[in-house]
Amino acid sequence: MQNHATRDLIVGLFVLVGLATLAYLSLQVGGIEFGAEKRIELAATFDDIGGLSVRAPVRIGGVKIGQVSDISLDAESRPKVTLAVDASVAISNDSSAAIRTAGLLGDQFISVELGAEDDVLADGDSFTYTESAFSIDKLVGRLVHDAGVSD
Amino acid sequence: MIGLIRELGAQVTTGVEGLGRVARFGGHLLSSIPRPPSRFGFFVRALFDAGVLSVALICLSGFTVGMVLGLQLYTTLTRFGAEEGLGAVVGLSLVRELGPVLTGLLVTGRAGSAITAEIGAMKSTEQLDGLRMMAIDPMHFVALPRALALTIAMPLLNGLFIVFAIAGAYGVGVWRQGLDGGVYISGLEDAVLFGDDVGQSLLKSLVFGLLLGLIATFKGHSCAPDAAGVARATTSTVVTASVCILLADYVITALWST
């Protein structure tokens, strides 16, 4: 009987530890959210989004506040990016959204530079000022072109 | 020529017949789940044999697989100056593929074969007939707890494997190669998503466990009742279950990504 009790205890421990690893993988690594914190959706239209992809982070001064939830073309066929942003962050009306690259070849993300207005953006609003992706291709192209002109 | 065609026909018939027997066996197994009496004690014992006794193997294998991944990927990624990607690559490959598949294959060798051999030995010593004589369904008494235990143990062991492998890759990447620990972990957490990756991993390990449980108990029940038969059945379990796991892995991956 004693033996059974020990074995049952070990099996119970095994199940608990297994469930704990699965919970760690789901919650911490997988980033599943229960009763997800309130998010608002903001739109930003760019000329060129470069290699930006859905789920790219949105940051203010390097701190993550949300992510890109959708990329589509607006009515005038310009790239339109929808950002899902933490509702508790106040983003003033005249803030600008810029597409930046982490490192030279790293992933692209959206950096929000806060403005000075008191009014803040609400769910469904759009950014007035945006800055497109910095493209090495274009830069090299312009350099080559300029070099050609100066000759 | 005619002989060859006849041979082919016979092969196909045997194959289909075998498939039908597995299906009937599976149906019988499934239908005996709700039947009283509950064999919970047997289930716990089977879980001990299949799950707890595999823990050491799974943890050690996971840790070494993680270390190898960390070493190999780090040196390759360094060439592109992309060491920061180590966490993402290690996490995705482990959670999506390596975790469930390697756990499936290891558990097949460690626990699946043992279950076939055990049931086969019971059959060859006429213990299963003995149970039937006492009006106890051996399917309910012997096969069901073991098949269920494999199904439950597989996702748990998969989780253990992945966590230990992540730790192994952390050890090599961070302590040996000098990558920043925070970069590794945040890369990992950014890249791995619950819906796409962890969900797929769980589904895979559940399906693998189910397949292995079915195959291992079926092979034991249908083996020839002598020493050579038990040996053949055990080998056959390992081969069949491994192939089935790899095939099912492809099918689930393909269906998931569409």
C-alpha cells in the first residue's frame, strides 16, 4: 500500500510538471493572453512600408506598446497599416509613425514619436504624419544617380 | 505474370484486412472508455510506466538536442551576423517540429515497445484467455489503460522535451558562445505564438500519442503467441509507429499551413 501511495505521488508530480511546462510554453513563450488588455486600433498610411510585416512591434522610444495587426491598401491604393495599441497609452493627435529597422538588416518595426497636442488618438483614428521605410536600395540608387550627375 | 498479379492482389487484401482490424480494434478500445468499472488505478500505473519512467530519457535528450542546436545554429548565424536570431530559430524549430516528433520517436522506443512486449507476453502465456475466462474484457483491462496513458503522457513529455531543449540551447548560446541571455529569450518569445506554434505542437503530440497507443496495444494483442512472435510484434511496433508518426507529422504540418 505504501508503495502505491509513493507511485501515485510520483505520477501526480509528473502530470503537474508536464502541465507546468505546457503552461510555460503557452503563456510565457507563446504569449497567450487571457481577457486581453484593452487595445485600440490606429491606422497609418505610408508611401512605402518596405519589409514591414503583420505582428511587427509598435514602439515608443523603444518600449513595445502594441503590434501591427493588418496591412492592406487604402481607397487610393496606398499601403495602409493597422496598429493594435495598448489603450492605456496616450498618443497625442500630432504624433507621427515611422517605419524603422532594428540594426542594419534586422526586423522592421513602427516607431511612434509623440507630439505635443493635448488631444489623444482614439480607436479608429489615423496618424496624420508618417515616415516611410528607409530603403537601402533607394539610397544606393540615389547615390549612384547623384554620382552620375556630378561627373 | 499472372502469379505476380495474384501476389499483388494478395498483398493488397492483407493490407486492407490489417487496416480493418486496426480500425475495429480502435473502435473497440474507444467504446470501452465509458464502460464501468473505471480502471483508474491501472491507468495510473500505466502512466507511471509510460510517462514517469521516460522522463529521464526525454529530459536528457531534450537538453542535448538543444545544446547541439545552439552550437550549430550559432556558428551558422554568426556568418550572417544574425546571432540575435538564435532564440527565434531554436524556439520555432523545437516547438513546431523537433519537440513532438523526437518525443514521439523516443517514447515509441522507450514505452511503446515495452507495452507491445508486455501484452504479447501476456498473450503467449494465455493470460489474456485467462481474463476472458473470468469474464473480464482484456481490451478494457489491459489495452485501454496503456493506450490512454500513452496519449496523455505524450503532450506532457513533449512539453518537458521542449523546455529542456530551450534550456540546453540557452546554456550553449549564452554561457559558451557569449550571446546575451535577454536577447535569446526575447527573440524566442517574440517568434513563438500560441495559436500557430504551441497549438500545433500540442495537437501533434496528442495525435502521435493516440497513434502510438493504438499501434502498440494492437500489435501486442495480435502477435503470434510465442517468443518469436513477441519479438516480431515489438519490432513491428517501433517500425510502424515511427513511420506513422513521421507521416502524420507531415500531414498535420501541411493541413495547418493551408
